[in-house]
Amino acid sequence: RHYNFCAGPAALPTAVLERASREILDYQGRGLSVMEMSHRSSEFIAIAERAEADLRALLAIPANYRVLFLQGGASLQFAMLPLNLLGKGGSANFIQTGIWGKKALTEARHLGFECVVAASSEANGHIEVPPQSTLTPSADAAYLHYTSNETIGGLAFDYVPKVDAPLVCDMSSDILSKPIDVSDYGVIYAGAQKNIGPAGLTLVIVREDLLDQAVTPSPTLFNYRQLAEAGSMVNTPPTYAWYLAGLVFQWLQEEVGGLEAMREINQRKAQKLYAAIDSSDFYSNPIAVRSRSLMNVPFVLADEALDAAFLREADAAGLLNLKGHRSVGGMRASLYNAVPEAAVDALIDFMADFEQRKG
Ligand code: PLP
């Protein structure tokens, strides 16, 4: 297998894919694939419950939080959040640090909800997260939304905002990369396709007291309370993605050794790559050091005309998907949990060699 630096859908742990491939035709002697099971069967219910229990253990999720395994991606949550949290009035507040946070705000506005920008890094081109002291949530804030890691810009929060309103966090691209304190949040959500599993599954972790603030009437499939009461099975859930996510949770616990161990590995990977970029005049990354993402490392070459050769040669060397997002160009190396340290070492060696030949 080649080294895959894709921002999402991203690399999955090889051990997880090997296990899934061993079980794909005949799950534990049942003579059928997980893909072919009823979601109401005892076998699948056991898979689903184990996945939730393992996730709860990994993140130390308190008992007063519900875990939902949904569809529609993180993008559907941009709409579901105001629909579920603004039924009793108030406004949605946002910290804007990049493209994904802006989409969340735009969607809430599009639905007609009152939206307030409580802080923004737009004026500095999203190169540094606004400090806590600059947050100005409105008095009627029903919640404050932020994006802990902006996947495209490579900008990450180095603190958890402290405000009176419930915190809502889009953790699509850094969930499970390090320990967090779930009790700091009202809602945490994430599309699965980076650190959780394959695309098609969306995780929502919601505090119980926030389950009953939905706009009425609301579609059943958009309603946190109804989804929670139905065990995320109002309709057919993405069963295979749920099963694979469960295997990823087991891998994190049993093979990596939990989220503290994962954090150390992720820090080491990112620090190496930033050090290589900073020590060269040929590569650069614009983000303020305190706001640099451990998961997505964007960088540009001094001479844009070399971009195509860089990508072509990297691909030929087995270093895949280094092209930056179409909206920003340049390069981006995503270093999610499943990207091994050896991949980062190989990338750094390739970058040094390319610079020596072309710089
Ligand atoms: N939020 C963040 C931080 C993301 O990185 C992405 C996708 O890359 C999304 C939201 C949108 O996720 P989805 O494609 O699951 O809707």
C-alpha cells in the first residue's frame, strides 16, 4: 500500500482493512457479510453497541451524552444544529476561522436563523485563531459554534473557548486525534471520513439537555431526540460504515494504546514536517505557530511552476494525494491517525530530494 495523504476520504489503518477483508464474506461464522445483515438483527445490534461502548471508553464520554451514528455528512449538521437548538429562540453564534465554519454559518442563515459572528480570523486571512479574550458572543446566544480544525486552511484551535452558551464543535478533521474533555461541549459532530472510518457515517455526541430544543415540527430524521430514542435507527443506518468505525475504535484502543498515545504520535509527525518546511526557503506554511494544525499541513513551493512536477513525482514515489484544496492551491499533507510516521519520514525525504534537484 502507498502512503495516502488525502484530506478525506482519508487513509484507514491497514490492520483495520485486513481484519475487514478477513470477515467480509463470513462474519464470525454466520455465513454472511455485515453488509448483508439486518440492522435489527442481534448480530448487528451487538456490533453497533460495541462500537458505541468503545467510542465512549476512548473519549470518556459522560453518561449524560447521547451518541448518534447518522448520515448526511458534517454538512447536514450545519442545518440540523440550528433546527435542533434554536426552537426556543436565541441566536446561533459562530467563531469563523475558515471555509468550513463559514459554510456552517451560511447554512444557518439560509434557513432564516439569527446568526452572530462572535469572533473571526478573516481579517488576517485565517492565519491565526482569534484568542479567547476577543470572543464576543451575544447575550441571546443559544450556542457557540466553532471548527476545532479547519481542514483546508490547516488552522487549529489551541484552546477550548470558554463561554456561557453551550459549545458546538465541528471536529470532523481532528476528532480522536487526541484526548478531549467531552463535558466542555454541548454538541460535538464529525463526518467519519478522516479519523473515524469510511464516508457515509456522521457522528454526533449531544448532551441530553439539548435534545428537546428543536424547531417544531421538524422532520423525524433531523430530530436529535427522535434519533436518540431510536438508537440512530429511525431508518436503515449505514451499517457497514458503522461496523468499520467500530474496528477503528478497537484499533485505537488495542493497537495504538488510546488517545494520549495517539496524540504523541500525531504531535511527532506534524512537528517533523513543520520543522522540515520551516528549515527550507523552498517550502513555506503561512500559519501562526500556535494555530498550526496537527492534522492538515498546507504548504507552498517557492516556485508555483514546479507544483505539477512535485505532485507527479510524489505520486510516482508512492506519496499520494498531496494536492492542496482546489480553493487554495499548493500542497496539503493530511496526517490523520492512520498515516504512519514512516509516511511522514518518506515525505520529508522526498521533499528534501526534490528541493535539491529543483531548488
Ligand atoms: N467540516 C470539516 C472541518 C470538514 O473538513 C468537512 C469535509 O472535509 C466538512 C465539515 C464537510 O463534511 P461532509 O463532507 O461529511 O459533509
